[in-house]
Amino acid sequence: MNCGILNTLGRFDPITGVNWNRMYHFDETVIAPFAQQHIDASQEEIQASFQQLLIDQIEQKLDHNIWGITTGQRIAYQLQLMAHQADLVLDLHTGPISSKHLYCPEYIKASASYFDIPHTIFIPNDFDGAMDEATFCPWWSLQQAYQDLGRNFVMGEGAFAKESFTVELGSQEQIDLDVAHQDALGILSYLQYKGVISGNHYTPQKMTRYGCYLKDYKALYSPMGGMVDYLAEFGKPLPAGEPLARILRMDNYCVDESANGDGSGSPLHNICLDRQVLPILHFASASVNQGTELYKVFQDYFEL
């Protein structure tokens, strides 16, 4: 048996430079005509017909595109083809150096507490190219189209019982089998809650859970290049004015015993914000350029 070494490529396709998780498909122009055509159909007929429409669209892109598609698109469409055949979709991710966090559609906030994940980002019911959005946005848009026609369905119930999440399980390039076991238990807790597995063997952990809306999930970009000492702890509220990190710039060094690490002429530069935030992840390397995404944080967060 031959064993090779597989290197992860990060979140961008090295051929095209496009984010792997922004290559999925949703054509909103099919929604209104479908709803009008099936205005009097049963929920079972709606579910079967609309699901088949979504599958047919992806198969068309995979097999009948004379211009071809990129490697990244082919991978995305093959995953989406499977996802369209499911009611629940969990897209498992890792980040650079990261805490565990969950991307959850706003309409299913209650489901977030069944994962053993302390931080939740509530995303709007809009499509921006990601896997989770490509799974639930068509159904959300269809529900809205039926509502406009005077027929009301509840998203998350009946034919529209669709839920999809991006589950961020911590830092990439690291593995801890004990932590992975706990992650699995958290996923089983959610699946038990949704009735995928029977019994009551899995219970969500008791923990302080924080949430914020996507518009309040902020990226902080490095104001300068240098070597970074990451100071802020994940999941611990950081008061305004406290440093998230400090950057070492030896070209700014001067021999001055009075320098306190903040002022001009000091090799150390503290990076602070004027508001309290909750740090979620930071860049993977200690070496950064000006403009590097240094931290991502919750602003205007709340307890769940």
C-alpha cells in the first residue's frame, strides 16, 4: 500500500483564486414560475417537484455545459447534487486559528443550541454563493413566493423542513481525537433533536452561548506589516481599549527606556478597538503584511 501526503490548500482554489465555498448555484428566476405552476399542488407534490427541479439544474451544469466548468465548480456541484437530496445539511469546516462557531440561518435560531458550539453567526436568508445558502435559500425563496400568492407555508415544517449549517470546528492543520469525539457528540445531539436518530442518548452541553448577526461579524485588517503576538482569547469578551494583538516592527526600534510599547519609536504596536468585542479567530501565521485579515470578532453580540 502506498501512502501519499495530502496538503490542504486553504479556502481558495489555487487555480482560479475563488473561495471554494462561493461556487454553488442558485437561480432565483425559477422560483416565481414554479410557485404559480404549482399553486394548488399538495405539499408532497411541491417537495418532490421542486427538489427534482433543483437536481435537474445541477445535473445540467455538470453534464451539459459545452463550455466546461472549473475544477472547483465541478466539486461544488457534485456536493450540491447530494445536498439537494437531503432535508438537513451540515457543511463541516475548519478555519485558520479559530474557535468553534456556527453559521445558522435566522429562521432556525432554536436549532443552534443543540450543537456543542459556543458561538453562532445568524445569517440572512439570502444567497451569497455558499453551500449552506445554496441548500436552504431556494426553499426560503419558494416559501416567500407562495406567500405572495396567498398560500402560507412555514419554513422548517412539512415540505419546507430544510435546515442547513456551516459548522466551523476549530483550527485547520490540527487534530485532537478527544476534541473530535466531543464534536461528533454535539452533531449527534442535533441529529437526535431533528429525529434522524432515535432515543435520548445525546444532550447538548451546558455552556454560555453567544450569537451575533452576520452584519456584526467583523474582520480587523492589520494596519502594518510585522510579527504578531496574538493576545485576545477566543470567546472571552474583550473590553474596549484592550489590545487584541501587538505587532513587532524592528525598523521602528529606538533605544529609549521610557518607551512603553505604544508610542512613536517603539518596536511594539498595540492593536486595539474602541468597543467591546468577542474574538472568534485570527490569522494562522505570526508574520503579516499590511492589510492581512488579523482577527474576526463579534460586535454587538448577545447571549443565546
